[in-house]
Amino acid sequence: MFGITHFLFIAVLLFGVGVTGVLISRNIIVLLMSVELMLNAANLAIIAFSRALNVMDGHAFVFLVLTVAAAEAAVGLAMVITIFNNRRSINIDKYSLLKW
Amino acid sequence: MIDTTAASIDFSIIAPEIALLAAAFIILVSVYNKKMRNLAPVIATAGLLVSLLIAIEQMGNPKTGFFGMVTCDDFTVVFKILFVISSLLILMFGRRYFVSKNIDRPEFYALLCISTMGMMVMASTTDLVVIFLGLEIMSVPLYVMAGMDKRSLESNEAGIKYLIMGAFASGFLLMGIAFIFGSSGTTDLRRIAADFQFIGENYQLYFNAGAVLTLVGFAFKVAAVPFHSWVPDVYQGAPTPVTAFFSVGPKAAGFAALLRIFNFGFEDMEFISDIFWMLAVLTMTVGNILALRQGNIKRMLAYSSIAHAGYILVAFAVGGSAAMSAAVFYLFAYGLFNLGSFAIITQLEIRSGCKSELSELSGLSKAHPYLSAALTVFMLALAGFPPTVGFIGKFYLFTAAIDGGFIWLTIIGVLNSFISVYYYLRVVKVSFLEKFEGTFVPVKYTPAMMAVLLITLAGTLGLGIFPEKLLEISRAAIFAFL
Amino acid sequence: MTENIYWIPLLPLLGFLVNGLLLGKLPKRVVSLVACGTVGGSFLLSLMSFLELKAMPPDLRLIEQTLFSWISSGDFHVNFGFLLDPLSSLMILVVTGVGFLIHLYSVGYMSHDSGYGRYFAYLNLFTFSMLVLVLADNFLFMFVGWEGVGLCSYLLIGFWFEKKSASDAGKKAFIVNRIGDFGFLIGMFIIFWQVGSLDFMTVAAKAPEVFVAGGTLVTAACILLFVGAAGKSAQIPLYVWLPDAMEGPTPVSALIHAATMVTAGVYMIVRVNAMYILAPDALLVVAIVGGVTALFAATIGLVQNDIKRVLAYSTISQLGYMFLACGVAAFSAGIFHLMTHAFFKALLFLGAGSVIHAMSGQQDMRYMGGLRKYLPITFGTFFIATLAISGIPLMSGFFSKDEILWKAFSSDYGHPILWALGFITAGLTAFYMFRLLFLTFYGKERMDEKTKSHIHESPKFMTIPLMVLAVLAVVGGWIGMPHIFGVTNYFEAWLEPVISSAKPAVGVHMLTSAGGDTAMELMLMFSTVILVGLAIFAAFKIYNKRPEVADSLADRFKTPHNVLLHKYYVDEFYGAVIVRPLIYFSLFLWKIMDVLFIDGLLNGLAKLYEGISETMRSVQTGRLRSYATVFVIGVFILIAYAVIE
């Protein structure tokens, strides 16, 4: 039987993968995906906790989070299109006009 | 006391939010009508005004509803008023700028309303889930607003950086909420505060981790070091009125959430106070030191806003009602003079080819003596000079700190605010005491801009001399949930 | 009148508002009328309230007037309130009186300047801030005036911002004053924390109960307050801004140096004398810093060639005297010297302004000389002021300086070494002042022909204030004659109600006072007078007869034979043995200590911060991924901290 710790372990692992993705990826699309992964890792943790506590609050929360994530992704992708039009690149390291 | 389990679906509680949402919808629908397009600022203003009036009406009448998800006490109302006033002021001076840069689109006004609504949601709940939702409702429009000047490479960059960093921080926040939920079985701060017990072993650890991650999520929003790095870039790249918007409303909303969570929810966690201590010192110091050598005023003000967040964090480290009401007072005060300085920068940036570089200010006092006098007042307020409200705010904050026995924190804070004088006064020096050859292209005032300047100026000086009323209000806000 | 004290500061504020808001729209005549009229009006009001105060019995001479409650939250109350007592009534008389004369003088001096309206607006704001500082009844309100004065000085010193040195000088004044303010604020916080009030009367009343005499907290608070005072009143090491502050228009220098800003520190210390009495160690610090500053600045004054710089160093030196007086708990002597100094130093500066005006802006004394016959009024008044500052008997400076020296010797907190510092300074003061006088008004005319053809006596607006001040510089000291002259010291009696009479706690002080009787006092007075006379004689010998002698000494001594044959043998021997070492020492202090060390220290501090800023900026690379990395590191540290806890 799986306990809460197993789920949490997976959630934290996924979260770590997401964070690492943000740190090492140069492609903005991959960055956005990594962030999604972080949110979903949190979702997994919430669901696991909700199940362990035997309440439904967490399940409802996850749906809200999914909506939020969708909104963020929509705005993010729209922005990627705009900046690609202007600069012909989605390499995040090239975007450093603003610094110091 | 507030009934924590009130199930009633009482729409009067969220009427200010509804007014803003309605305004946003009307604007979005009317985009398709050429004539209606030009009415967008008017509709937004009307929505904000209605919202403001309803919010004032709610003062002194605490209510809760929606199964305990929404709470409207004086704390909520005070912050709602702060958000609406800052949005109104930005509406007033922003339009001209957008028109001159050819980016005046009706969607902006809808986004402004929605974002303001998100802040209100953040302030009007004791539930972590709703706080998270409010945060996102506030943030997503902000990302769009930062990047709204589609042709400007800087604005693009500001938008994408803000978006990715914002979503990144949201991930941490959500993880934090998950852990708090998991270790306490609830997301309602009132229940955590009232009858808190851990559900199982190891859960203390989960809870602490959750608290820290939540703190990180909001530290990002209020621009606390080391979660501040997006601030200078986004502030500099975004269109100036949008920057002004960033520096007041979202920041205050972040602090409102922090106040609720860490002073009401997790009241007696020793190590959180230590963390706030470290964050405050780091934030003040890094913000001020980095601001010293900036040549761009917007970027300088970005670092200055980091530093000011540091002063407010001092109150969090100290804790207690005096420090907390000082923080609320400071947020109001900072909103006033910061918006005033941004209004002036916006006014000057309308001249073509200007990028808010410090050097563009030279000759200002010859061409616009009153404008440069107003700028001086705002800079003095930012630096914390008497008799401006900036001084009262800082004084109140540091007195609370020393009363709480935080001597070193006070000394570091005072030292920092003296370092800050150097770069604020540089602005004054360039506009007054610098030789200028060539002609300074003068700018015309619009009545709205005039009104904004007068309001912020009157507030900065008036509240500096008669701070009584605002002090009472900020105390009322804090006593609402203590 | 005493019911409406607030009109005294309010009038200059109104003047500022009128001149400031209608900038450039008013004719010059109206501007000067408003500016001078308001300050003159507030002088009359000050005089009236002074007289009313005088009519009251000495114990009741205290009027507190609260305009409204400023901050009031919980147990924390601060008022916008004014306090009129013997001390503040005296100060407002000096501030408005001397201030008014300087305003009048400015009408003539600035008549050709394009920033006429701006100038008078600042000047009025300056006077207002100073009056708030003096009349405030609590620390916080005083701080308002304190900062206001600092800000106005910044604007006025940088008034001629076309000169780069002027705006740099303004900046320096500002940075140094921040360091001082830091001390002031922290000291104030400590007082509030311990006493629970910032009201002067409450603090004075409660201090003996709250603080342990000689305890750490009261000593720390007093020393921190003194740091603030040292910043405003230009004491070692925070004096560096003052010589540079000469870059502003000359009447501004007169206002800053004589009547207002720099006296703020002395005033503040006297205001809280009840606390200083409890902290003998802090008093000792004040006395030593004051005495050393007096000597140090006087020494540097010996070799300056810029007429205004000599006066600037002399101001620092005289302020050192005042702090010396405060440090030996002779508070009324300090205020007495503050007042007489206001008269003669204002006169000296305005006189120097008149000279510079006549010399078409030339400030270097090496290019002056022989001006006596061109500027008779300026010369006459300047001569009187020089006599006064040198401490010639019966002039105002004599009485005040003598009292300080005597107190430094005989007070419970005094010591012969402190007296010696003041004694030597008195001689140096007479020497450099007469050097200034001789170089400027006597000897060969060393200016070029073009300047010479323009020399003219200043207009009436400028000479009348000079004459009034000259009268004050003579008679101003008569109200504070020492007891040994067989008269009452009215000055001391007047200030008695505000000076704490507490005796020092036994065993807390490390110095043993020399004490002394009347014979001793007379003897000390006599020796000072003789020293001053000798110094004047030396200055006369060297600078009147041969202004170049000091400079050429080095050349002459290369061939001893030449020297022996030289007819000025005595002069030069005197110069070689006493004057030359002194001048080299002075040059050393100036070039090495002043310019290189203390100035360098402060500039270095600013540079250091800028360097740190520059380095730290590079962390903000503009790359998003590095931001995320910083973020994650932050998270890890916080989590680690939370887990460890």
C-alpha cells in the first residue's frame, strides 16, 4: 500500500524537475512547460493530502489551480508570439536588454 | 466577532469586486464598437468610483460569507480603498502617455479593473485558496500590462520576464499552500489560528516548510531580496504608468496577504520573525546600495521600491499591533508620494525620445519651476524628510521597532534611509543645481495630470503635518483582526 | 504677544510662500520688501515676547504653546508645540535680529543677481526652519527645523550652481549632515525608548529618575546627540563641509555661520543640558572635541589666503569654544559666546562680502591690500569686529571668551589642559585675524589696475547693517560681565532657570578640577590679554610691514650671511623661531590632516559605497535564468533555516 509520503516524494521530485527546467533551459516554451510542471507537482501534493485527510477541499482547489495554470499558459504563449515577431528568437538568454 | 462559518451567499460583501468586474466586461464588449472604444477610460473610472463608494460604505461593518471564504472587515476595506485610489490616480495620468506612445488600447482599462479586483480578493479573505486565486487574478493582467507596448523590445522583455518569474514564484506559493493544507487539514487561517493541531507526526516539518514557501511566494510579489531580481527590469521596461501601478497596488496586496497569513494565521512562529529580520535587512541594504549608481530614474525608483519594501518588512520582524499599523500607514504614505513621482516622470516622458534618464532632468527647474518643486517634495518624502508623510511613516515604523527592542534593526534601518538620501537628492540636484545648455522642451499639463499632482502633493505634505486620521485608519485596520 | 508665539516662525514662512509661489512674477522691490519685512516683523515680535518674558518672575518664565497634536497613537504623543523660555527667547532674538540685518544687506549684495526671488525665498525658508528648530518644544519638531535648515543650506550653498565647486560643496554639506542626523535620530530613539516622551520639559524632568547618572544608556544617548550637534556645528571630524560652504553668496555664509545653522548644535546641547549633567563622560567628550577643534581650526586658519576661508576656519574654531564651554557644564557661557559670536562673525562676513563686492569678486588676500582708504566704513566696522573676535578687553568677544576660559579652568568638569587649549587658540585667533586685517586693508595695493579702478564703497543697504552690527559687537558683551568686575552677570542670571543645577555625582568624573579664586581668575584673564597683544604685535610686524616675509623666509635662510646683514634681522628671527614652525605645522594640519585624511575619509566612504554598488549591479545580469538561480538559492537558505530551527 502506498502512503502519503510516497505521493509527496513524487510531488517534490516533479517540482524539482520543474525548477531545474527553469534553471537550465534556454527555450522559453520549455520554461513555460517547466513552470506548468511545478504547478502540477503542487496539485499532486494537494490531491494526496486531500485523500489522506479524507476531505474534498483539495480536489476543488486543484480545479481552480488548473484554470489558473491555463490562463497563465495562454498569456505566456501569446507573449512568446509577440516577442518572436520582434526578435525572431525564443532563446531567453538573448533577452537581456534590461540589466544592472 | 465575525461568524466564521457563515454560509450565506451575500453578494453585498463582494459588491466592490462586482462593480469592477462589470466595468471590465463592459469595456471588453465595447471594444467592437468604434465610438464606445473611446469611452473605456470613462467606464473604468466609473467602475472604480462606484467600487470606492461601496467600499467606504462597508467600513465598520464586518461581515463574512460564502462559507467563510470571503471576509470583509476594516482591514479589507482599508486595503480596498488603497487599491482603488491608486488605480484611479493611474487612470488619470496614464491616458495621455499611452496616446502619445500610440499604445492606447481599451483592453488596458479592462485589465486594470480586473487586476484591481484581484488585489481586493486577496485582501478580503482569510482562506489561502482564495488568496492564491486573488493573487493570480491580480498577476495575470499585470503580465499583459507589462508587455503591452508590443513594438518596444524593452516592454516585451519586461512582460516575458515578469510572466516567467511570476509563474515560477506561484509554483512555490502553491507548493507552500499544499504543505500547510496537508499538515493542518484546512486552508482557512482562522481555523489555523484558533484550534491548531498537527494531524500526524512529522507534520511540524511540513508546516514549517509550507510556511516558508508561502512566504517566498509573497516575498516575490513585494520584491524582497533575494526574490527581487525581476523588479528593476520589469519596472524599467514596462510603460511608465504601468510601472507606477506595479509599485503600489500589487505590492500593497502582497503585504496585505503577508499580514493576514503571518500576523494573524501563524502568529507565534519564532523562526518566521527571524526570517523577516533577515529579509528586511537584506532588502533595505541591497535596494539602497543598488539604487546609488542608477542613471535611469525608473530603474532607480525600482530599487528604491525594493528598499521601501525592506522598511515595511521591519514591521513584520517586530510584530505587534503598533508595528503592523505602522506598516499599513507606510503603505498608504508610500503609495502617495511614489505615485506622485511617477506622475511627474510620466509627464516628462511624454516628450518624444525620452527614456527617463536622469540627465534628461537637467534644466527642469528653469522650464518648470513648480513641477521641479513638486518633484523635490516627492523625493524628500521618499528619503523620509520632515515634514512630509514619508518622515512620519519611517518615524512611526522605527519607533515601533525600538519599542519592541529591535535596536540593531532600527540602526540598520536609519543608516539605510540616510544612504537613500544620496540618490534621491541626486534627482533634485540634477533638476535644480546643474548647469544646463540647450533648450528644455516644455510639456503641457492636462487637467487630470494637474489633479493627480495636486492630490499627491497635498497628501504628502498634508498627511505629514496632520497624520492623525490616517494613523487612526491604519490602527483600525489592524485591530480588525487582532 | 506671548500667546501667539507661532507668528514668529510663521511670518518668514509666509514670506517664503509669497516669494516662492510667485517666482519671477514680482518686481525686485516687492520681493525684498516681503522678505525683509517678514523677518523684521518676526524680530519685533521676538523682542516683544522677550520683554514680556522679562516682566515675569524668573521662575515662571516659561510659555508652552501647543498648536495641535501631531502624532498621537497609543501612548505615543508628539505635538506641534512651541516653547518660549529664557533660552529660546534669546536665540530667536539673535536669529531674527542678525537674520534681518543679513536680509537687508542681501538687498544690496544680490541686486544684480538673476536669481533674486529664488534667493530671498530660500533665505526666508532658512530663517523659518531655524526658528522652528529653536522654538520647538520637543525633539521631533526640532528635527523638522533641523532638517529644514540642512536642506536650505544645501540649496543656498549650491545657489550659484554654474560653478561646479558650488554644487559639490552643497553635496558635501549634505553627506556630512546625514552622518550627524544619524546620531541625532538614534539618540532621540534611545531617549524615547527610555523616557517615553520626546518633550523637552518632560525629558528634563524625568531624566534624573529614568537614567542612572553616568550610566551607559544616558552616555550613549548624549554622545549620539553630540554626533548630531558636531555635524551641524562643524566639529572634528564632521567639520569638512563648512570651509567648502563658502561657495555660496557671502551673506549666506554670514547667515549660516553666524546667526543660524552652525549654532544649532550648541543650542541643542544646552537645551538638553539636564541629560548631559547625568553623563559626565559624554561631557568630557564634548569638551575635548570642542577644545581640540578650536585649536585645530585656528591653526589651519593661519595659512589660508582666501578671505572667506580664513573666516570659515575661524567659525569652526569659535564653535569649538562654545562646545568647550558646554563640555565643562558652563552652558550659559556657551550661549553667551554664541550670541557675541553671532554679532562679530556676521559683521566679519558681511564686511568680507563688502570687500569682495568692491574687488569685483576677488577673494584672495594676496591680491588685496591698502583697501583702508577706499572702503572707510567697511574698514572701520571690520576693525571693530576683529578687535571683538580677538578678545580685546571691553569688546564683546573678550567677556564671552574670558568666561569660557575661566570655566574651562575652574568648573567642576574643567581641567587646566582644557584651559590651555582655549588659551593657545586665543593667541592664534588674534594672530590670524590681524593677519587678515593687515593683508586686506593695509600695505601695498596688490590688485591689478582694472580691479583697482572699480573699487568703491558699498551701497547704504550694505553699510548700515555693518554699522549696526559693529555697535553690537562692541556692546553685546556688556550684559555678561564677570563677577569680578563687581557687576551682576545679567546673562547668566537670565539663563539660570533653564540650566540644570544638578551637581555631578560623586566619583563619576575622572578629572580633578583645578578650582580657583578671584586672584587666579584675574591672573588668567591678564595672561590671555598679554598673549593676544603679543599675537597682534607679531602679526603687525610680519604682515603689515612686509606681507611677503613669511613666504620668503625659506629663501632667505639659505644664506645665513645674508640674514645676519639683513636689517629686518629681528623680525626674521622672530619669524623663524615662532612663526615659521607654526606655519609649517599649520600647513601640515591643513594639507595632511584636513584635506588628505578627514576629507579623504569621508570621500572614501562615499566612493566605497559607490564601488560596492557598482560591483553588486553586475549580479543583476539581465538574464532570467540567473534571477531564477538567485531565487532558488534564497528558497534553499530559508528552508534550511526553518528546518534547523
